Amino acid sequence: MREVRHAGPSDAQSLIALYTHLIPDEASVSERVAAERIAALKAYPGSEILIASVDGKDVATLTLIVVPNMTRQGAPYAFFDNVVTHQAHRRQGHVIALLAKAEEAAWAAGCYR
């Protein structure tokens, strides 16, 4: 069964492993740096990293970034980045589930798009 949840600093190692499926030849950050980046991202209201898990194994992730804005009556906008699925779990709808959760969170944060 799939679960979509918010990542925390304790998910650093799992996220590092997932990102190797996004950019295989890139050197990974340390677990300490990853945990710091997760915490820093959470400091931006509405922004977060989402993780899709199946039977307790993290299989996909997406970063939601909410950006403050000076147009649209100050409503922020959102974008998604670092979207990746573990190679062995692709084409199973995990990213669609992540996108749905991220879109829901972006609307809840007052984003206009």
C-alpha cells in the first residue's frame, strides 16, 4: 500500500538514495548536509519534500517550493522540483500521487498557481 508523507531530517539517507536515480553520476551530499537542507526548506512556509512509500520502502520523492510574490495581490506561487522515482518502482503511479498531494498543499498555502 502506498503512503505519501512529509519528509523530515531523519529521511536524509533515504532521500540521498532516491536522488541517485535522478542524477546517477553526481556525488551525493552527506547525510548531515541533507538533513540541514530538509530543515532549511521546511523554514519556507508551505515548502516541503514529499515522499511516497510502499510497504515502508521510500520509492519516490518530490520537492514543493512555495515562492513569495508581489503580484496577484501577494499570493505566492508554487513549483515542483527534484521529482524522482526509484528505478525499480517506475510507472506505478507514485509521482501522480506525489503531484496530487503537492498540488493540494500548494492550494492550501494560498498559491495562485
